Amino acid sequence: QVRLVESGGGLAQPGGSLNLSCTASGDDITPYAMGWYRQPPGKERELVVLSWPAGSINYADSVKGRFTISRDNMKSTVYMQMGNLRPYDTAVYYCYALLVPNGDWGQGTRVSVSS
């Protein structure tokens, strides 16, 4: 089990960029799948991206080519660079750590995209 703390949310204009970070504590994240989910206002939580320990990465179609995940296992930190932001990217973004069968969530960080 890990404790996850996100940072980096905020307000961006359409076409702008934001970077999110997620720092884990309590365990070595090397064997974990690490990623991000988001929950837009009034909608269900949805997968944004998941980085598997063997190296594969799954992006939601809606963010492919715009968002990039990276991880530094030595620093127990996962990053997500978000570019060409659009209003529909507005959501609370949650860091997620999966070590099958258990998953842990961060508290969330809000991202708002508006002109």
C-alpha cells in the first residue's frame, strides 16, 4: 500500500499546458502500475493513462499525443505533462497506484481549462 500526494493542478487556457506530479510514500513503486484517472464535473471517473512496470503505457484516446506520463522510481514520483489542453480536460485528476489486486488513490488535484 502506498500513500499518494498529487500536485500541479490549476487553471490553464485552451491550448495551454500544465504538469502534474504524484509522489508516493510507504513502498517502492517499481513493481506498481502507476497512472492517472480523472473525474470531469458530473461524470464518472475515467482512465487517463497507466504506466506498467514492464514499460508499456496505455493512454486514453482523448489524450493521446497531448499528454505524456513519466516515472522516476528512485524518487517514487510519477509525472504527467499535459499539453494542448481543451475545456473537456477540466476535471479532478487522481493519481493511482496498482499492485494487483490492490489499488491506491491520491486525494486529487483540480485542473480547469477555460478562457
